[in-house]
Amino acid sequence: MLIAVDIGNTNIVLGFLDGSKVVGTYRTTTKANHTSDEYGLMITQFLTLSGLQAGDIDDVIIASVVPNVMHSFRASLIKFLDIDPMIVGPGVRSGVSIRIDDPKSLGADCLADCVGAYYVYGGPVLVADFGTATTFNYVNAKGAIVSGLIAPGINTAAGALWKQTAQLPEVEITRPQSVLATGTKTAMQAGLYYNALGGVERIIRQFREEIGEPFKVVVTGGLGSIFIDDTDMIDVYDPQLMFKGMALIYRRNTSA
């Protein structure tokens, strides 16, 4: 059993993989001040919820964009599971090449997404991940990441709206029933949703215009699911894409 861990700015998401099959996922808040014992207790509780024990785990692979969490989290795995994890980053074979100006600047999460999309769905492919930021990365037919785009995530945009405007409340990010909103809450929800959807479609359209050849569009991330019924520009929504990519990276670096 392999644990794949995505450490993001807002959440840490763990996936328990039996071969290439994701058999359980768990989410906790990212906090830099958690100790290794606190992280270790969380991990063992998640294992228990899945009917697993520490001895059932063969290895761990981590994709992190939060360096100041890594020391405590890595220490928790060593202490509680007796495993020093594989870290997605420089020196790890991914199976794709990175052809952007500064390859080291590509987030480990984006790399795992691209690996998953390219090897599961084929290339060329545009990979969009709806997280704290919404990222778009283009992988060509030869498996090279040649372009990327970063936009504010819909939750990030929503937070800026209500934090900077005293009379606007926090609202749930959801697909509205109509654009014809009749109250403050529904007006915010419709505005956030359709503004984000329009931006996503415009970005995809611009990629198509500038690339000039057909490609798939694969979307992942928790909020990606709310758009798929309102646009024909998304081919696949795969909430487990990153875990699939991490499993592929792990096998590439451990197979004989």
C-alpha cells in the first residue's frame, strides 16, 4: 500500500493507493505549527478509518508546495511509519520533460497532475487544477510541459471579495440556480461562479488559438466539478488525477 500526499497551501490531502487504485482519501488543514506527533496522530487515525495499520504501508510519496510544513510532516512519517518518503522534485524521474523557462519553478502538484493526465488520458493535453490557485499546464504530444498559466482560485477570489468589502458575507462556492440573482448571497454566488466559468473558457479558447492543434482538456481539484455541466470545453474531470500521477512517478523511480 502506497500513501500519496499532496501538501497544498490550504489543505493536506492523503490518498491510500492499492496499486493504481485509490482506496481512500482524507483531507486536513495545512498548518505550519503542527508538530510531527500531531501529524503522526492524524495519519494513524486516517489509517484506522480505512481499516489499515502502519505495517500495511509500504511507502509514501509527497508532492508539496509548502516547504515550511515538510520538516514536521516528514518527521511524522519516519517516527510513526518508519518510512522516509519519496519527495516529488529535482532528481525524481517523472516521465515528462519540463520545457518552461525555469523548470524548478513548476510546482510538484502541477507536475504530478501533468504526469497523470499525459499517461492516463494521452497527449497533447491541457491540465487545469482548481485549488488555492487555478493552474493550467499544457503537455504536448511528446510529453513535454511547454507552457503554464496561473490564475486566482475561485475561493481565493471569493475571500478577497468579502474581506475587502465590509457588508458582503462569506458564501458557499456553488453552482447557482440562475444568473438572475435577487439577494446579496445569490448575487455573490452567481457572480463568482460565472466570472470563474467565463475565465476558464476564455483561457482554454486562447490556448486553442495559439497552439493551433487539437488537445484534450483534463480538469482536477475540488472545485473543478462544479463547472463540468455548464461547458463543453472540458473533456474529463478527474478528482484523483494527482494521486494517479504520483503513483506513476513512484513506480518509475522504484521499478527495476
